[in-house]
Amino acid sequence: MVDDDASDASLMRRVAGGDPAAFDVLVGRWRNRVFRLALRFFRRPEDAEDVAQEVFLKLYRTAATYRSEAPLEHFLLRIATNTCVDRLRESARRREQVLSAITPDAGAWLDRALSGTALEAQEAEAAKGLAAELLATLPPKDRTVLVLMDLEGRTAREIAEVMGSTRAAVKVRAMRARRALRRIARRLPEKGRS
Amino acid sequence: MNCKECRDELRRPGDPSAEVLRHTASCPACAAESRAALLLRLGSAREDGAEPRAGFEERLRKRLLSEPALSRSPALNGGFERMVRPALAVAATLAMACAGLYLQTAPDPGADLVSLVESDPVFTSVLAGDPGSIFGEEPGAGATAETP
């Protein structure tokens, strides 16, 4: 029997020893957070779920390397970000290709959305889809840093630890990604008119 | 609100305040920053209470079992130290104990060889100085036949 209130560290020790019940408790405890993080990068719930499952498979495989001095959340976040970055690399898009494929309607909807104008449900959904495609043109690590920092509220130090980087490098990535987003956003009005 | 305060707020989770909206309406640089921030939010949007589909754990368990490397995971993810090495030590000790026990209780292999030599007619005749038995001849017959 596994105590549902058992600490993450004790559960991880049991997982490392091959205890599937302890693994189930950990999955139940963390699955929503991992899934929601994956949804930031992958719009289709099936894709986000696939990524979340891969994260837990990696957690199982590497359970013995977990050191209980660090919170499991950091260990899990490191696995999750690495998995997302790897998947984003596989589905990377070229910016010029995406920009040239924007239809005038979608360009106009996204431009209006970015100006704070309310859209109809269908238009809003199309604008979100286009925005996701445009984000897919950012370098995966830059995008991950920006999502963790601006949407998940993580500090540069936390992100540096998770990504095996330095605070300075994280800040440079964030700055570079924001600059790229500003450039993309600036080009949208012309796409909406073409 | 100045530009730094505006940008700091734009980079925090949550919707921008009315003060930020007022500032961006009059500041083109911060307006561009606001559009970039909105692009990020739109492209990374998700429902707050989103959860994986029902049966997530079952599907995960199936994947876990379907990957051979994972079903043996304790031996692979550091379990070698904890499980395989002690198991090998126990197996080696048992093998040595069995070998010792066998050597103590097994019959002397030399005794079998002695009984074979004593009971075999060929060995007996060779040892008696009559090699004719090797060719199926009667003892002593070969010697007389070859006499000219």
C-alpha cells in the first residue's frame, strides 16, 4: 500500500526500486501541471497529453538519479522543458514560410486581437491558431524561456537551473525572443491588408 | 506609469491593467511590446482547468509495459547497484557452495578408471603382454600362426 500523503522524495525512492503503485500516486499528483505546461506549446490536447506521458516515462526511467535535496517540481520541470524543446525542434517552422502563408482574413483577425479588439469566437480561434504557428517559428529554447518567464511566472534563476544554463543566458534568450515577437507583430497589419 | 513599470507588468502573468492600456495608447514603443506580449499569450493560450482525457494513467501504464527497456527499469535506472549486483553475489556464493558440496560427496573418479581397466578384456590382455586380443584373436594364437 502507498500512502497518498507520502512525500515526493519517499515516493521517488520507491519508484526507483520498481514500485508501480508509488509511480501511480506521483502521476496523479503531477499530471495536470505537466499537461497544462505542455498545452502552452502544443495546442492539440492529444499532442500535449503525448508529451505529458513522455515526461512521466522519463521520470520513471530516471527515478534513481533524483536527489531528494531538490524539490521534485524542479526535477520534473527540467524533464518537461527538455521534452518540450525536443518536440518543438521536430515541428519547427520557418518564419518566412508561415508569414507568407497567412491569409488576409487571419492576418486581420490576429492584428485586431493584438490591438485589444474583441473578436467572434471563430475569428478568435483562427487568430489563436495563427499566433501558435508564428510562435513555432521562434527557436525552441527561446520560446520555452519566454513561456516560463512571462506566462508561468518563473524567475530567470529558476529557468537557468531547469535548463542547465545561466541567468544571463536566460535573460538574453528572453530579450531575443521578445524582439522577434515585436518584429512579427509589426508585420501583421500588412498581412491583414494583402 | 512609466515605460519600465508598463513592461514589467506586461511580462507578468494575467491580463494588463487599465493603467497599462492607457500607457500603451500613448506610447508606441510600449504598444509594440504589448502586441508582442499578446501574441505570446494568444499562441500559448490554454484553459485554466485543462486536464488530460480520462484514462491517462491506464494509457501511460500500457506505454510503460510496452517499452522493454522500461519494464526492466529497476535494473536500468540505477537498480543495478541495488538489485542486480547483490543478486549476482548471491548466485556466485550459491554456485561455490554447490561445487564444494559436490566435491565432498562425489565418488572418486579414479576408482571408476581402475574398475574399467580391471574388467576390460583388451586392457587385461595388453597388460598381460598379449596384444593379439586387440585384433580379435584368441590369446596366444597370433604368436604360433606367424611362426615360419
